Amino acid sequence: MKRKHQLLSDTFKAKKQRPAPSDGSEPSGQEGPAAVEAALQNLVSLFPRKVFEDSLPPLILRHQIYSLVKDRTVVDRYLSQLKNEGRIRMFQHSFEADFFVVAFTDSYVSKVQEFISGKEFARTVKKFLDSVLTACPDISFDKKRMLRDFGFRDTEITQLVNAGVLTVRDAGSWWLAVPGAGRFIKCFIKGRKAVLGMIQKSKYKEVLLSDLQSRQAPNAVKLGLPYHIHDIIGAQLVDCVPTTSGTLLRLTDD
């Protein structure tokens, strides 16, 4: 069945190794880590802070970087380096196994601190930020490690979950999380569906990238067309076809 009939149910499915676009959202011409750094800054600038009253750190989807840097191995290796150095944090929000959200650590910590200010779990969250977050780049934590290595009690882990800095992964383990990120995920799902719908309604289920960029975004696209264009290209939900008129985005088939 074609993806056009499964916009919502398949919204987190992606194919492998499809080329990046040749114009519009093309890579900057840099290579290696410099290209990844440039892509990160580009995508950070696209994040609509005002939509969330500036309560969230700029959130980047890892696959969005693939729309700007052709070599995925370079992207993954450099992100791993940045994570191990503590410059970024990565989050898994329980969709596809390879769906990761990226945020700069400084921005993440700043927004968490703003969120917990004056709340009853503030001391426990500060303890988590000062001990676990600075010492461990992992995206998930199990109970044994939280209790033995980091000295948290069961009640404190519950407070961290209530604060939104941890979410349940399975029995006895938790994902690192962004407090309030549920709003972002809802906007993201609706926005992706709407942008794919725009292409679906076009003749032959395809549209020039330049044409799509110039259109008025539906109300559901709260994150902005540029943000979602990088999403659908990086997630390979569209084929990028070079033409004499520019890059053509065509809905992919399963």
C-alpha cells in the first residue's frame, strides 16, 4: 500500500539511504563535523520557541540533520562524540527505535531549571542534574544504577518521573526526557501529517520543493514548513528527484 494512504499510521517509518535534495534544503557545501555543526545551528534557528512560550529547549530530530548532511555515518559519529562530551543530550520518545530528539545540554538544563523553580521536586531534580546528567551521557537509566551508583531512593525516582525528566521505559528503567515535550510531539505529529497531506493533494502526489516552501502553511503546521520539510526529507518519507526546475518531492511507496 502506498504511503499516501497511511500518512498517520506510518508517520514514523523511514526508508534507507536515499539521497539528499540538490537545492532548497541542500547541504551547505561543508563536510565532516563542520557540516554537522552548521546543520545543528540551522535547525536550532528553525525551532519555534514562541509556540511553546519558550518553555522548551530547541528540539532537533536526528534525521533532520540527514537532510543537510549526506553522509549519515558522519552525522551519527559526530553526534555520538558530542553526546559523550556532554554538549548534547539525546532523547527517545517511544516511537520507532531510531527516532531520536537532540537538544544542546546547556539549553536543556536551563529550561529544566526554569520549569522546576519553586516546585516541590526541585531539590531532587537539581540533584539529578548535578550528579547523573553531568556524569552520564546515556539516554536511559535502570533502577539498579539509579539506586546504587547515583544514590537515589525510590521516592526520588518517582519525583523525577513526576517532574518529567524521566519517563518509564519498562519495568525498572526510564528514558531521559524533556519536561513538557508532549506538546511538541503532538504538534509534530499533526504538522507532519498536514505537510504530507499537502503533497498528497498535489498533482501526481509530488511538488517542487521551491513551490512547497512558498505555500501558506495550514494551521496544523505550528512548527513551521521549513522544520517539517527537513523532517520529511531526512526521514525519507519523500523521494528527492532532481529536475530542471529544481528538486521535486514525491511521496514514497512502501
